[in-house]
Amino acid sequence: MASPQPIKQTMGPLEWGLLVLLSILWGASFFFAEVALAELQPFTIVFARVSLAAVALWVLVALTGGGMPFSGRLWGAFLVMGLVNNFIPFSLIVWGQTQISGGLASILNATTPVFTVIVAHFFTRDEKLTANRIAGIVLGFAGVVVMIGPEALAGLGSNVIAQLSVMGGALAYGVAGVFGRRFAGTPPLVTAAGQVTASSVLMFPVMLAVDRPWELAMPAAETWAALLGVALISTAAAYVIFFRILATSGATNIMLVTLLVPVSAIILGVLILGETLSLLHIAGMALIGLGLLAIDGRAMGLLRRRQMADT
């Protein structure tokens, strides 16, 4: 397994395009999960999500003429990645959402870039804290709060354990972003397949112990369709893109997707479910856009150069 390579501090058009696409794929997971939750328990959905994605990715690896590695060290890394990127955050966030509102959970989950920047600052050589990154994350987080609605913060301060649980999930995602840099020398398709396979092994006993799925009725066709959607679109395809961006642009940049996911979820809700786009949604999106521009740095650099040229 290759050692982590220095990453680009700014993303090019391809990386930004992939990041937006990733946010759409993950934003769609809220729609699929809403359908599946009508008949299935949360951990059953999570296990189906990662296990079906694992099967699809193994088939895709074979069809593309590749092969899965036999290295025990690499599979150990896949297991750690599955633990910090799926098992721990999924479990903490799912439990937290049983105690607090979905809006508050979404806001707390949007702290992921904050944790990622902090973890990356201490554990990487090339993703240090900068003024642009701090300002951009603050703006982006404010945009999420505005877009979801300040009323979602009404429950802040109560159910502290549940709130800490969701933030623990956000911290786990931050750790996963930094840890996942070690897969830069492994094809993204192979890394995605290895990670969701390891996640399936971890989730299986939890699903059996907590949800007891054998006691549930056979799901309807629309539930199966939702499971396939969340597995193939929001997991298998999404993680191939995730590891592609992570390998070239680093943990801090990839975790910006958590600021874009609420935007994608709201836009998909408007287009597919006929929901209303409010002024708060637009204002929140504008703040998130400004935050992303600040983090990218190039727009600020261009503005400074123009100001220097005018003086």
C-alpha cells in the first residue's frame, strides 16, 4: 500500500464537479431512506445498503478485469476505514436521530468539516489550518443552519447525549477522511469495494441483535427499489467518487460534501417531491457557496491581486 502523497490545496473543475455529483448521490440517500423506513428498521437498512453495494462493487471489479487484493495489511486498513467511516458514524447518528429532530441532527452532522480540518491539521503535513479554511467553514456551517431553519436549533441543550452522539459521528467522518488518504495508491473501485465489504461484516451482528429482521414482513417492491437505490447509487457509486476525490484533493476538501448534501437534498425534494424552495433555502445556499469559495482560495487570491493592481 503506497504512502500518502501530497495533495492539492485547491480543487480543479473536475474535482468540484465530482464533489457536487457526490453531494447529489448522498443527498438522494435521504429520499431512499425515507421510503425504506416505512417498512424496515434503521440498522437493517444500513446493512442492506453496505452489503448490496459490496456485491455490486465486487462484480464491477471482476467485470473491469481487476481483482481484489489478498494483503492482510490492506484488508486491515479496509476494516478500520469501514469502522470509522460507516459503522461508528452510522450507529451514532442513527441512535441520535431517535432522540432529536432530523433538522438538528443535520446541523450537527455539518460540523464534519470542522473536525476534519482539526484532525488533518495535527495528523497531516499538507492540510494545515488556514484563515481561508476557517472562514469558509464558518460561512458554510452558517449556511446549513439558515437553510435547514434556525428553529431546528430549538432543541439545542436538551438531549445532550444524543447531540454528542451525532457529533461523535461527525468526528468519526473527519478521522475517516484523514485515514483514507493511505488508499491513494489503490484504485478507488477496489478501495470502495473493500470498505463496504468490511462495513457489512461489522454491521451484520448489530443488525441481527437490534432489529431482529426475521420478525418483519417481506418488504414491498418500492422498499426493495429504495434499498437498491441507496446501495447502488448512494453507496457503491458514491464511494468510488469519494475515494477518487480523496486521493487527489485530501480530507479537508472531500468533507466539504457534508455542506453540499443539504443543498442537494432540498433541490431533489423540490424537483421530485414537489417541496417548496424558500428564501431561507436560497440564502443558506448562497452562504454555503461563499464558504466554498473562501476554502478554495483562488477567488480570494484573485480579488487580492486585483486590489494590489489598483493601488
